[in-house]
Amino acid sequence: MRQVTTVVEHLLLQQKERPLASGRFTRLLTELILAAKIIDREVSKAGLLDVLGGTGEVNVQGEMVQKLDDFANRVIIRRMERVGVLCAMVSEENADVIEIPHQYPQGDYILVFDPLDGSANIDANVSIGTIFSIYRRQGGSATGVTLSDVLQKGSMQVAAGYFIYGSSTMLVYTTGNGVHGFTLDPSVGEFLLSHPDIRIPEQGKIYSVNEGYTPYWDPTTRKAVEYFRSCDNALGRPYSLRYIGSLVSDIHRNLIYGGIFLYPADCRDPKKPTGKLRLMCEANPMAMIVEQAGGMALDGRRRILDIEPDELHQRTPLVIGSKNDVLAVQRIYAEADAEAR
Ligand code: P6P
């Protein structure tokens, strides 16, 4: 009979090498998994329930809130606030730090999450996901959690992962000891280990970018994207262009097959001069996962995980994926910067 490994069994094995905290982290992830199963149930029936479309509201990001966005956000907050291991949460949907109500026990972990990334695709039944990032509180003050406790650079993450609600529902996570994928078996209601120790191919054949924004990129970014579209690259032929428009789906595909995803800065919206993606809720967790799988993640020049956040929802350009491809982009930006000096 095929060996099945649950997330908890895998975590306990992992913690032999790198103990996070006796059981507190396991409780956190177990509760997050329950929240994801509840979200998955609604996402999989979205076409049958009155949960498609928007709520008519606009979130802190200036984006139309989808009904499932709002549902997923509420489920995660309600479940996680009472788990007794968190001192604060940050959601892409909420402007400010979410405090843990005083009636619940406080903990040392901070959960940062995007409750339903790619939600604009919900009505078209495109795969979407929940992205999460876990930090440990650094400041030990008796007072409530401050913004400075939460604004930590990505290299301080103790864990990161995503749930992808697609042809199958998966959990992919890392605690800094490799990247591991689990597939939900609906017949038993458990996420079972299906992709142990995921490694991203060092050289990719896929590039993933919204080329419709070409007129809004700077010349160096256009040169970097042209590298993948031309024959003058590591392959000696054009890469294949794949762009789903759902970050979790695009990065998950590249994690498995190899490739590079780019969301560069563009001048479409003066309010978003550094691109659309959020550093803390999206770029940092994806960067930890891809680095742990042997890939790289930059803003084009700097390592994503080294960027000190100034604001909760600050945005960053993102160039992430197979090491050789990200290095090629880094060289193009470095050469342009050297010429400009
Ligand atoms: P664009 C979804 O809204 C999202 O935040 C990511 O999931 C995705 O990678 C990106 O936006 C797509 O943005 O501008 O290409 O539609």
C-alpha cells in the first residue's frame, strides 16, 4: 500500500532537523489548513452559489473586492484569531495590522496573508490561491503589537506557503528546510504529501509576464523581456510565453516545470510606480519558497528577501524563478546601471 504522509507527520519529521516551536507552529498550520478547506469548498462550488462577482466595495489596494475574497478573508481571520499562537495578522484586504482580540490567548507568531490571490479570475474558473507568510515577533514588549514588530524583511520569515485551488487543491510550504507539496484527498479530507522536496529547474524554457504593458516599461525592462522573446539567450531560441494572471498559478507552474515570472515596475498608474505586487503579502512568501527550491527572487536588482519594508502594503517589482533566468535579468539591469553611471 502506498505510504501516505499527512502535513502534521511531515512537520514533526521536519522539526527534528529544525525545531520551530513545540507544537505551536503545528497548531498554526493545522488551523490554517482548516481555513483553506473551508475556502476550497466555496471556491469549488462558486458557480452554483451566489458568491461570484464583486461585493461592490473597493479594498485598501484600490481593487474591486470579490465576494469570495471577502469570504476567504473573514474565514482566515475568524479561525486564526482564536488559535492562541498569534500576536497579530496582516491581510492584503485590510489597511492596518489586525490585532488578536484580548479574549483569545496571544502568541509570538505573526501571520501575513493574501486570502484569495488572483480573485479577478474567479468568474472564469481559473486557478486561484491563498498565500501566507509567518514571522516571529521580534520586540518583546508588554504593550500591543506595533507596526515595527510587523515590518520585517522577508529573510526573517520562519515559514511561507500557498494553497492553490485548481484541478486539485494543493498546499506548498517551506519552513526553511526545503519546499514540500501536499495534495488534498477529498475522500479523507487530508492534505497528503505528493511533492516532497520540490526543486525548480536551474534553467527554464518558460517566461511569464503581461506583455500588454510593454509601452509602460522602461527601456531596460523591455530589453530584459526581449531576451526571452529572442534567439539570443541561454536556449538559443525563444522561450514559451505562459501567463495565467494568477500569481499562485504562474509561480506554481514555474516551480514544477522551471521558468521565470516577471511583474516589473510600470508607469500605468502613478500611485503604483513600483508595480502591482505587494512585498509582504505576495513577493516575500513566494521568494522564500522559490529560493528554498533552488531558484532566485529579485526586484530586478536586489534580493526580495533583503528589502526592508517601510509600509505594510508597499509594492515591489518581482523577477522570480529559475536561477539562470533570473541571473540573466539581473545582468541586464546591472549593465544598464553601469552605463548610466
Ligand atoms: P495583471 C491578481 O490580481 C494579481 O495580484 C496576481 O495574482 C497576478 O499575478 C497579477 O495580479 C496579474 O496582474 O496586471 O497582469 O492583470
